[in-house]
Amino acid sequence: MKRRDLLKAAATGMAAAPLALSSATAQAGDKVRLRMQSLYGTETDALFKAFANDVKTVSNKTVRVQTFRGSELVPNDQMMDAVSKGTLDMCQGYAGYWAGQLDIAKIESGIPGAWTSYDEAMYLHQKKGLTALLEEAYEEKGIKYLGPVFGGPYDLLTTKPVNSLEDLKNMKIRATATVAGVLEKFGIPTVYLPSQELYVALSTGAIDGVIYGGSLEYKALKLHETAKYYTHLNMINPGYADGVLINKAKWDSLSADQQKALELATAKHATNMHAWNVNGCLDVNSEGIFEFASLPAEDSNALTAAAQDVWAEEAAKSPRNAKAIEALTATAKATGRA
């Protein structure tokens, strides 16, 4: 396959087959080893192994990526700082973890109401300039932003049934800063905990619910053993976006072909990981281990309205954020949501 055809396939989500370039494409150069941490556990081992294999193949074996699970090298919420300093070469992380260090982090990670479909999210990144704004922001931190990896659903799991937002006022909910900013407008107590602490926190009553992902992630963390009430929030879909980051000095040290290998492998990995998440949630939903409900329409509308307040707050943080919110607003108008 010619390079331009491979790049087109990866960019349009068609690169499900193994990546391959002619042996002459990736020029031989210095061999590079990269250490990459994600925020996930064993459930994504196959996905990250495939990513590492693709990088090796497309780079003509000149780039090797060693992958590590969540918090194996550094705490998940410190991954951006570690990549900035070069302690980690790469990571796949959730920007909501470093919302206090990067002005655009909340918007990147999936500010409530930002998009309602995968296609809309990709349009926002590729056509409305969100990727360019993120590249600019991360470069200021000494990081190259390689692109988004969209997840699946992002809903609420609780130890007790939830019929309305009013019910949540008597519960303590684990949420990242992105979602907490909306829930707190309704007097709902929130706290942040890393994923590895959620099982114990739910089982001991330290928290009453979590907003972390969808049914696939909740089953992977065995949270169905401590909480079974799953409530669709209808705030955003896909529910979150990770980012793939690499230390900028390390990136600059790579040859053009090695850089292209990482870009192509990242695009394919993003497509595969989104599909894995969505398909996995559908499989889990059919198992009967969760009881599903949705918020009343008036509550969902209230969350949407509160999200608009958060948009305004984010836009006021910096000129870059203002541009990002303009892009979100334009995209909402293009899809008939505003």
C-alpha cells in the first residue's frame, strides 16, 4: 500500500487491517525505544500491543514502544508532567486529570455538551481547529500532541437507584473536574479518586457513585460487584477523549519517517480503541449485570443548560479557550443543536 493511501485509510477510520509500508518507505536510522504509559489496566493490553507492533512495523523496526499500564511508572494524573519532563516518553492520558495545569484541558477531555456523536467530535478536531489549538497548548509544555482517542459512553454508576438529579444531592459522586463543574451547580457533592481506588471506595461507602466511563469500563474494574445502577446522563457522546502525547524533544529527534510511523499507528489505534469501547459496552449491556435507567428529560435539559455556563467559564480562561468554545458553538450550530 502506498503511503498516501495508508494515511488516507488511517485518517478515515478504515485502517483496521495491519499497517504496512514498503521496506523502502521507512528510512533506516537510529533505533529508538519509547516508554509509554496509559491510564488503563489489563483490559486494553491487546490494543496497546497492537499499537506497539504497528509502530515497529511501519518504522521498519527502528522505533520500539514499550507500554505500561495505568500508574505503573507514574500516577495517572501526573502523566502530562512526566512527558513534559521526559520521565515518560509518551502517554495516553485524560486531560481532565491536569485541568489545573493546561488551560484547554477540560475542553480537550470532553466538556459536557461538546459533541453528540463521534463524527461531530472528529469534525470539531479536524475541520474546526481543535487539534491545532491542542497542539499549540501542549507545545508550550514541551509536548507534541499526536491526536485524540475517543471513548464510549460516560455515564453514572451508583449503589442506589437514581430517578432524578434530586436523588444525587444525598450522594457523594466521584467525578473529574470537567463533570464536577456541572454537578456542583445542582448541589451534588463530588470528589475525585483515581480508578484503582473506586472499587474499595464504593464497597466501603466512601462514595455512592462514579462517573468514569461506560459499562465496559465498570465491568473491567469489577464495579458491578459493588454497584449495579447505571444511569444514562445524556451529557456527551462519546463521553470523553484521551490524548496521545510524546515528549517534544524526543519527537524532534525522530526522522520524518519515524514520526509518520507514530502518526499512522496512533490514528489506527484511536479508531480501534473507540470501536473496542463501544462494541464492548453493547456486549456488557446484554449480560444483565447492570440495571439501566435514564434521567428525566427535564433533568437532562437542565444539565445541558448548566453545561453552557461551564462553556462560558472555560472561554473566559484564555484567548485560546475562547477560540475553542467558538469552534464548539459553530459545530453545535452546524448540527442543529444551537
